[in-house]
Amino acid sequence: MAGTTNFLQQNPGAANQENDATYAADPLTTGGVGVDDLLPSPWLNKIWFQCTTFICAIAYVIANWGSGFTITDTSLSVLKTNLTNFFTGLQNGAAAIQNAGLSGSRSLQVITSGSPQATPPSSPNIYQNTAALPKLVTVSVDSFNPGGGDGFWGAVFCDATTTPSTLVAMFARVNAGTAPGLPVTWPASVTFLVPAGYYYGITVLGGDTSSNIDIQTWTEWTY
């Protein structure tokens, strides 16, 4: 979602202004402005052009980050608040916001036939990243079969629609069988990125033990 900025670039056509070489060698650049010095318009246009170009670019990037910020000169207090929120979000980094897969707050779309990559998830197995920034999701899935870990096959869907159908990742585990030394449970994991505002879900095909497919962990980080 786009934000708002009213910071503009001065003299975008670079008319009547010094080029880089002239500006770098100009005594006003190298020695500063003296008392009662005249300030030629080509030099003024260049310095204003440089400053406003950088400010305009930074304001645009921040305004359009995540779900958007208001970056304008209309209110100093609002500008301070929004800049603080932006940099706080970056500083927080990968702060864990959820690790509740075992509590049932997340669920899989489990199918018993067909292919998971051709079967996007449906409600209630679709979730949305409602945060203003992207989210990193890691999911570990297993098949609980007392006789040995059975194979399964999963597909991750994610896009901007409420019923995501864009395949973004796949994962699988081969049939562990019951051979000596093999674990009874043998999770497989997948990690994927969810942009701000996007919807996501996972479909899993579990062979002859589909009813036993379950989430071992479901962890989400926001930035």
C-alpha cells in the first residue's frame, strides 16, 4: 500500500546549474560562503538539486515501505512519529511474533488424493499478513504413524488475493518406513516470505496417513 510524501526534487531538469566537475571545484563548495559573497544561481541550483534529490528519494522509500507512512512537512510531530515507527520496525528485525502451531492457531489444508500444488488451500486454512512489513514463516510438518514415519508432500500458496493460488514453495518427506534406526517421526520444514497484506496457506498430501498429518511447529517473524 502506497504512503504519502510531499517532498519534491528542486529543478528536476537540472536547468542552469553547475555540473559535477564545476561544482566540486567551485570555491563556494570547497571554501564555503564568505561574508557578503554573491551566490550565483548555477551554484545554488546545484546544491539545492543535490539536497532535494536525496531527501525526495529517502522520503519516497520510507513512505512506500510496507503498508505505507505519511512523510510530509505538514506536521513536524507527525513526521517525527512516522520516522520513529519506520526505524523502530527496522531495528526490531526478526522479532518472533508467533510460535503457536501446537496450540491449533494455524492449520493445514490436508488432502487424501490429487496433488498439493494443484490444490490451493481454502478457509479456514488461509491466513493474512496484517502487519505493515513482510513476514518470514517457517513450518515443520510430520506424519504421526505409530508404525513408522510415512511420506508426505506439501505446497505453499501466497499472493494478494483472499484465496491465494500462487504456488511459491514445496516440501516433502520420503517414506521413512520401519527400518531399524529410522525415527518414528521425521518432520519436514519449509520457510517462505509473506509480503505485507498478502494471504498464505499450505496444502499437504499425506498418502495413506493423511488424517495423521500435523504441524510440529509454525513460527512467524515480522521485520
